[in-house]
Amino acid sequence: MARISDAAEALCLIPAPTFAERLRGEEVLARLHALRLDAAFDDVGNVVARIGDDGPALAVCAHLDTVFPADTPLTVRREGGRLIGPGIGDNALGIAVLLHVARELVLAPPSSPVLIAFTVGEEGLGDLRGVSALLDREPVRGLIAIEGHGIDSLAVGGIASVRHRVTVTGPGGHSWTDRGRPSAVHQAIAIGERILACAPPAAINIGTISGGTAINAIADHAELLVDIRHADQRSVMPPPPASSAPSRWTCPRASPSCSSRSATGPAARTCRASRCSNSPAPRAAPSASAPPRSTSPRPTRTPATPAASPASASASPAVI
């Protein structure tokens, strides 16, 4: 235990914010080399070492990054049997435990291959990019993730998560002289309310909302960052695309001898007979609904809808 706690303290003192984990990764790499393991950085910055033969392996992972920014003062203190410091549990302790696992596997090689992986980009907008790249590249038969805060518990399964960036743009303007123009921030708030309304059964969190430039300026841009989670991935994935097959409409009042009793394609609900009175009236456009959820990494751009400007005031007060 002393070896694990000492390693956790030393690793916690090395800054490793998401997208800047290299320094901590280099320390981990040096410790793996000291165990005489053939470890290396992969293309995305993970530190990976294989123990055993080639072929599908059991992957045992701990993430290198922490939620704390690079300029966070990093100190660790001990209170009895506890270590206290920024990122000590998430995930310096997890890294130290995985280094201990690697040491034990070197002393007692496993009967089947094991992949030791210290991954990047687990936190926030890292979107699990390290472990995702690992699974895309390596043949893996199972995966164990070690988290310092969960070191005394075991979770079987995983939580599906999808992140979205919603971007809203508008014309902008002055809050008085351009009153009536749509605000990107107002529209973003409305979109956020619609997103939250369609949350169940998934857990939806709007983590940040930003935009605008000044209190007396109509916002010309706004942005929401949305996190969606559920134990069942079907609750966070977008619905399947609508069928691309052309629809077919059959005139309900046409006689069997009518050669234009049905139609296909974009005008499927319009009778092809030029003088037929049985064509149904065009359907009304569907009402606005919550924006569909998407796993696309590209931001969703939602233009603010222009609104009619009110009549000009007869006297214009000072503009501030």
C-alpha cells in the first residue's frame, strides 16, 4: 500500500489536464520501462504495454487526465490514512494501482495476453478519445477501467453517453435601437428548455451556456454544451433514419378502372389525374419540435428566427 500511495502522490503533482497529458504520460512510461516492459505512446497519446502473446487481450486501463486546469496549484497532504489533493482520486490513484498491477503481472505472467493502457481524453470534452482509439486499433476480448474514486467498488457494465454542442447565431444589434431583433441567447435558452423537456428516460445536463458580448447588446451568438447519459444506449442514440423508399398514396374514392388511383414519389398524396377532384388537400407542415439528438461531432447551427421590429418611438432616449 505504501508503494501505491507514494506513486499516487508523485503522479498527482504532475499536471495532466485533458488534451495535455504528455508530462504525466512520460512519467508513467519511465516507470513501465523500469519494469522492463515494452511500453510506448500510441498515435493519440495513450501509454500502452502488452504482457503476453499477440491476439485478443484483456485491456486494463486507467486514464491519465484530470479535470483540473494546468495552472492549478498541485499539492498533496496526508491526513491519517487519506491522501488529499486535486485529482488524487481522479485519477492519480487509479494510475498508481494500474502500475502495481503491471508489476504483479511481470512477476507472475498471465496465461493469456493483457493490454496495460494509460489513456488520454477521458474527462469532459475529451469524450473518451483515448480508450476509443485503443478499442478501434487493438483486438480486445474484455476491458477493465480503474478509477481511483471507485477503488473499493466494482461496476459491471457501463453508462452510454453522448455530447452535443449547439450553436445559435443571429443578427445582433443594440438592445434599444435594434429592439425586436432576435437574440441568439434567448433562442439558446428556449432550445435548452426543449432539450430538457424531452430528457426522460435519459439524464440530460446542460453543462455550460455562453454567448453575447455585452449587457446592452443583442447577442449574435450563443452556445450550449449538452451531456446525455443512460444505462441503455438506445436512450441516448438518435432514432433510425426515415425510410428512403418513396411513399405511395391510394385515392380512397377512385373506381377500380381509374388509371390514376395511386401515385408515388414527392407528390405521393396528389392524384395524377389532372381533372380528378379526389386529390386530398395538402397536409399542414409539422409543428416545431425539439431538435433531434445526433452523435455527429460537428456543431449544430441554429439560426435565430428574425422577428418584426416594433414601430419606432417618437422620441429616442439616450443610447447606452
